[in-house]
Amino acid sequence: MTLGEALRSGRTGNLDALRLLLAAAVIVSHAWPLALGPGTPEPLEALTGHSLGGWAVALFFFLSGLLVTASAERRAARGFWVARARRILPGLGAALLVTLALAFASGAHADPAEAAAYFLRALTLVSIEHRLPGAFAANPFPEVVNGPLWSLFHEVAAYAVCALAVAAGVTRSRTRILALAVAASMAAMAGDVLPGRAATFAPLFAAFALGMAAHVFRDGLIMRPGLAVLLLPLVVLAPWPVAVAVLGYASLALALRAPALPLDGDFSFGLYIYGWPVAQTVVHALPGIGPAALAVASLLAALPFAVASWHLVERPVLHRRQGAA
């Protein structure tokens, strides 16, 4: 079975399950610094050079490259950006309000102007790592109210590059998409010399570009779970772009060759955007909780927020315009 056949077979729900697993991996990974303080090594970091959460975010970008490219190809520019906004902004806006409520419940003493600035800066993706003074002040990781949202700026930037590439005809040529993936991979490996946000964006866009290439090559890319497992040691041994390509292929091969998994919704985005503030709240309520216990408690506590976000906010907005990827 090729990737294209798998995507047309009705098993795309398995990708929702895969993204849910990746969001859970981010929450588990962050449990270590949230329980023990900034700088605490996260799972897999010592073994692979990248944390469990780092690998999960890379795979998020790979899957986004695969799926968002298809969306960009079948929509005009305005429809593409409307679809992206509908997918991100309502859920993010609700999560920011909940984040503010949890932060103030923990003792934040920001005035209304500071709270409004946090909300607007985050919602517009200007600065979504913004701290709130006094929030979770007694926690080992004080004042940072929703750290993982930093990746949304880079995801939207990747959407913009993708839309431009599709408009320029890059995805209609295997040679051009390979050139884009190679250029992005080279930039990722030279990331240390890039300035500011570009250094963070480069490896993430490399993962996204590899997903774009997977979309273009989908009808010739055979999904072989056995081969995927054999290639997995390269994740530790190979350079970042090769490791992401291997991990992306393995994830797709295993997920899309598995039996169809019925889910009641796509809860991954909600789990991702609520995981950190919920975990901070757990630490605030249970001082001294260890990282493993925090990982379990955070997952259990964040899942209802993710389910509510999907059913009450994300899904109703998406259903007003069917077909948002």
C-alpha cells in the first residue's frame, strides 16, 4: 500500500490518533522541567540529543507539511488562510482565557492591561511565550503560563512558505520539491549560525518540508512497517533531517497500516495547548510532585479540556465551513 492509497482508504483518523499521541508525548516530556525546574533534562534528551517533546514537535511539523500542502493545493489563497485561521484561532483564544484564569487562580498579580496584552500578543502570535508576574510563583518553573505555544508562530510561518511554494508550482514538480526539502535540510543543519527566530524555524521547517515532499511522492511511497522498524536506529545516528524523515516514514507506515482507529474528534490541538497550564496547576496544587506522577496527572487532567475544546469550540467553527484540514 502506498501513502496515497492509505490516505484515500479512510484511515486518516489514524493520523488524528498519532497527533494525539504526539501531544501526549509533549506533556510527558515537559513534566520533568515543570516538576524539577528549568534546565532539567527531558526524556530521550541524553540518548538522542533531542527531548521526547522535541521529537514530537518535529513530527507535528512533518504531518502538517503532509496535510497542509494538500489543503493549499485544493484551495485558493483566501480559502486556505480562512481554513487555517478557523483551525487555530478559536481554540487558541479559548485556551488563552483558560490559561489566564488558571494563572490568576495561582496568584498572578497582573493588572487588566497586562492580562489583555498577554491575550492579544498571544492570539496574534506576536509573543506567545509571554510571562505573567506572580503566576505559579511557588512552582519550580515560575511565571511561564503556557510555554509550548511558541511553536504556533513557526507553524504559521511554515504555512506561509507552503502557500507560496504551491502558488509557484513547486509541488507540481518532484525535482522542485526535492530541492526545497534539501535546501530546508541544509538550513536546519546550519541553524546555529542563523539569527534569532530563524535558528528555531529552520529545523522545524525542514520537518515541514519533508512532509510536503511526502505529499508530492505519496503515490510512489510504499508503506512498509517492517522496513520502518529496521530504519529506526538512524533516528539516533543520522543528522536531524534524515532522522526526522525516518521517524516520519515510520510513523506513517505504522499508523496507516494499523486497523482504523475510531476517534470521536481531533483532540490533539486541545491537548497540546492546555497541557502546560494544566500541569502548572497540578504542581501548584500538589507541591513536590515528581515528574512521572506529574506526567500521568497532567495527561488525565488535560484530556477533559481537550475534549471540551474540540466539541464546544473547534468543531462548531470548523463545521461552519466543511473541509478544513
